[in-house]
Amino acid sequence: MLVKKLVAVGLAVGISLGLAACDPPLPPEILAAQAEKTVTCVDGDVSVSAPDVISDVIDSWSTSLTGACAGMTLTKVSVGDKTAQAVISLGTALPATCTAFTSFPVAEDAGVLAYSLTDAPNLVLTPQNVQDIFSGKVTNWSDKSIAASNPDATLPSLPISVVGTPQQSEIDALAAWFKKLGVSFTPTLAKAAPIDTGAVLANLAEGQIAITSFSNALYAYSTVASIQVGKDLATADVAGVQLGADKAAAKPKAGDPIGYGATYPVTLSLCGQDNNTLRAFGRFVVRQDSQGAIGSAVIAALPESERVKAIAIVEKGLPKPKQ
């Protein structure tokens, strides 16, 4: 009887090992979930530059990272600082001092339309309305085409004043989205600049409108227009931006919220020679809890499908969780 039991145990162990040996590699989303259980620590300091609007996020990450990894620290430096080893950019070009060995998204931003109209706090514009305003075809807020998009609003007979200097990324995001909706967007009245500081938003006068970023508008507490998409409204809020950036999102059913499609990634670039200290920092930034810190900022966290893609980019060379 004892011999039979030993044989049975041996067979069970052999079958188990055989099955384990034949198991296919785990998919990226499973590996990512496993990696969330621990923090990858590689000792060293990382100097990080980021725009002022997300400065508080860097502080939060610094505290959390040092708490999890005693030998890792972050040093925050100004935008354009030559010592920056990691550069977070809101749709802007990398400084010449950073030769990136890898780049990946860490959050989402969007091109939006900030405006000032006291009697229309919930302005709705179609893509064609936006094109007509920024090409100079429609010049007054009382125009019948805008009134048709806002039947419940009292629009003033007031000249439309286009202001601001948007980044090209903001214009391009709107143009790409509107193209999908059947409208060619060529905003001849919008004068692009290398960096959109959002400074004009602090003192928007009645009747003024500007193309700017979601982050700038949120930082300045600006009112932004919703975009009419068929019978639905796309809202430029955190949920709308996240949904608009989710390339794996299912097609919304009737009555479901739709995404705000003029999105573009907030990118983290790791500069210089490839090394695991910088990769460990990058991996930390795309952890679920680090993404949660973005909730206190003026940008949107990555949708899960895009977060998994970012993990696959940054974790190359780092220790993998055991299967």
C-alpha cells in the first residue's frame, strides 16, 4: 500500500512539472499585475524636469519612491536643465540636452477650447463650429450656426476674439480628431508657439476663446467647450480624456459616455546611456499607485491599456516577477 501511494505521489509531481514546463508565457497584463506587488529598486538619484503644472506630482512620487526604496531619490530640476536625466514633456519637443534611450507615455493631455461667455457656461460646439471660428468665417457669438448647437443658451451679439498661442500638439490633436469626424481643421487664426504656458487664460475677457491644453485650462480654472459628436457630447474632463485616449476601449453603446478624442500623451523620456536606475524610476511612475497620484494634478492618468504598453517599454532589462 505504501509503495502504491509513493508511486501516485511521484506521478502527480511529474504531471505537475510537465504541465508547468509546457505553460505558455504569461500575457503582458498578467505580468504587469504581478509586478504591482513589489517595487523594483535600483539605488541612485534621478534628476527630473517637468512643467510647473505637474510639479506637485513629482514631489509625491519622490516621497513614495524613497519610502519604498531607501537607496533611490529624485531631484527636481527646472525645465531645460542640462542635468536632467528624466524629462516629462506635455506635448513639447525634447530639449537638445536630452538624447533619450527610451520614451513612453505616463499620462494624457488634450487640446481644448477655453472661452469666456457669462451667459453660456455650458457652451457646445460642433467640429464645424470650431473650424469656422478659428478660420474667421464666423465672427460673432450670435451666429445662427453656433446658436443651433446651443438651443438652451442665450448667446450675446458680441464679436468672437481668438487669443492665445497654442502648442502644435494641441492643434494637431484637435485636427486628428476632427478629421475622423469628417471636418478638416485648419485654424488660421491660431498662432502656434513652441510652448503654451496658458498665461492668457488668467485674464480671458468676455467673448474670447483660445485653443490650449486640458492641463492649462484645469490649472487656470478655465471654462472649456464640449464637442458635439452626432447626438452625443464629448466632455473635456478627466474621464473624457482617459476614455478618448483608450485605444482598446469598446465602441460606446447608446447612452454611454463618449471619449474626448483630442488627446496626446504626456511623455517621459530617459536621457543618456541606458541604465536600470532610470528604468526603475520609469517603471515606478507607471505603477498603479503612482498613476493614482496624478489624480491630484491637472492631467489624466493613463487608461489601463496604454499603461500596460508603457510598462512593456520601460521594464526591458529590469528583473521580472517570477511566474
